[in-house]
Amino acid sequence: GLPNVGKSTLFNALLKKRVALSVNYPFATIEPNIGVVAVPDPRLNELAQLVKDEEKMGFLPPIVPAVVEFVDIAGLVKGASTGEGLGNQFLSHIREVDALVHVLRDFGDENVIRAGSESPDADRLTIQTELSLSDLQVIEKLIFAQEKTAKASHDPIESKKLEILNKIKEALDQGQVVGEFQIGDERLDLWFKTLPLLTTKPTLFVYNVAEDQYQEKLEERIDVHELVISAKLEEELVDLSEDERVEYLKNMGIEQTGLERLVVKAYQLLGLISFLTAGQKEVRAWTIKEGFKAPQAAGVIHTDFEKGFIRAQVVEYQKLIEVGSFASAKLKGLLRTEGREYIMKDGDVVEFLIGS
């Protein structure tokens, strides 16, 4: 986002501590700050309680949530693609991430210097334009190199790559956001994902609003790629005890904080889901890509498990909670045996059988 839109305030609240320098002037953040944030998942607490009761333990087993890594970079300005405001340096930082969270100022505090326009949607267009212009520079270099490769190799795949790069350039020339190209060839799809482009990354637009407008603005932005947050409110909520925070949210008629919704949306934006494991040693959420098969999921626990996969014992989380124990799930036929082709679902509670 632009400078002074609340990126570092939001980042500080995410990490529940004052990591990023949050002050009222542009470029307060020069080097990117990195933080690992737990993905809110109430299923883990329920599952831990179930294990404790079934195993007659005197304490809850340790809980290990899934996590998302967030990077806070400095504000971009108009002209960033040509180096304005240290723009090239900042743009290089976000080429390495998997998805973008674009923070937009939608509050009118006169005490905070405004770097952009009065309209968050105009600011959104400014940043998108800078990302497109930056990508255009990258694409022109890629085309130059690919022309040589295609000519020298006489490989139809290399010629197809050149064709795709020219299509991307055409889209960027017309001011379009590239998004994802559906190529339909597995090798080319994998190659496309390696291109160091910004406008192909999944993007979540976060509108940072004033505290007194929070509930009103929540109803305005309902697009799946948009989220309303009051960074100031989130920063204040961080300093409350858990009971105080729950009470405050209840009074506002909200179940989750803006930050919790942000982390969950970021997880979904990346195309990630969680499968769960539960035992006396720990209850854990494991992160996998949507579409992973059971052996790939086992490989996330340990690389050797993918090769040695024999079968998986799977029960749906909700059905397990309803019957109250693994023993009851087995008796009622809810515990299924799945093989190598089983596609994992979010919330699957799994035990893998692995051979040597």
C-alpha cells in the first residue's frame, strides 16, 4: 500500500507486539519485517478436550496451530516502478511472497499525513498501476531472453512460452491485471507460476477504516477479495485480556476480530487447507494445498511418509465431535480407510499407516 495507510499498525497487531516502527511519516519501514502468525482454528481446542477426556488425561495435550508468514514492507508511491520513493527496492521485497495484502486508507484522521488521494479505490488503482508497470519491465526482459531460447532450441514448448509472454505484455500494455493464465499444459502451468510477476499473485484488499465507521463499512465491502479492518481498533484489542476482548466483540455484534478474519482469508487466498492429527503428545493442524492426495499430506509430516504410505484412517472433524470419541466414531462406522488416491479435505482428522 501507500505510505501512512496503517500497514505497520496492522502488522504490529497481528504479531501482538510492537515489531514494526509505526510512526506518522512516509518510509518509516525500510527493511521488511517478517512475522509468523497462527491461523485461528477453534477445532484444535475442541479436539484437545476430546483427547483429554477419552484418554483420561489430567491436562490438555499441547496444541500446534497452522501458521502464515506475513511480511511488512515500506509504502509504495506513484512512480515506484521507476524508482520513486525507493520503489524498486520495495518492489523487489514483494516479488518473493506468495500473495499480496494491499492495505488501503479509508479513514480521515487529519493528524496522519495523507500520501494518496481521498478515495481508497483511486489509491488501489495507483498501486495496481505501479505493479503493472513494474511487471511490464520484467516481461520485456523475459521476452528478449525467451526469443533467443526459442530460436536456438526449435522446441515447440519454448515457442509456446514466448507466445504466453507476449500475451502477458499485451494485457499489461492495456492496463489489465494479469491474474492467472489457464494454460492447460502441466509443464507450462508450473513454468508460469515461476515467473517473477506481481500482478499474477493472489491479492486481498484491506480497507483500513476509522473505529466509529467499522460496523457500517463492514456491510459495504463483501467481495471475497476485500476485507474491512480498523487497524487502530485491532491494536487496542491486542492489549485487552481474552475475556475483555470477547466481551468487547460481543457488544459490537462481531464473532471474530478483523485480524482473525485477515489471517483466515490469507490462508484461503493461498489455496491452503488444514488436516488435523490428535493424540496424547499433541493436537496439530497441518498445512497442505487444496487437492493434495493422502500420500502428499503424509509427506508434510515427514518426507519419508509419502514413499512409505500404506493407508489413512480418516474421520470428519464435525462427526468426531458429535460422537465424542475416536472409539465411538469407530463403532458407528465413521472412521474410514482411505488409499493413495484419496483427496484430502479441510478438517479431516487423520492417522496414517506407514510402511518401512
